[in-house]
Amino acid sequence: MTKDQIREIFLANGFTVKEGQSDLKQYVYDAAYALLERAAPQPAAAEWIPVSERAAITRPSAAYPAES
């Protein structure tokens, strides 16, 4: 997300640029980026399943019928 997008959101939600200033304070952007980082989905940890166990949990299908 860009500073322009952050500024647009904050200004639309009641923040103002103080008289004599040309932009929101840097701490506003710092807080926004910290919030975005914390809210970002975390990647799931890869789960390792041994081959011997995979066969036990794999459902048979028409493409891969169960062994007889």
C-alpha cells in the first residue's frame, strides 16, 4: 500500500493535515505500516507427512482407485 493510499484513507476518516504542514506526520504512516504488517496473513507452516502415512489418508478416486 502506498503513502498516497494511506493518506486517502486517513483523511477520509477524520485525520487532517495541520496548517503549515504539507502531509500527515510520519508516525501516522509508521503506525499504518505496522498495522498492515500485523494484519497480513501469515503463511501456513508446511506439514511434512511421511509417504507411509500419506497412503493411509489418501482417498481412492476414479483416477487413482484403491489397490486390491
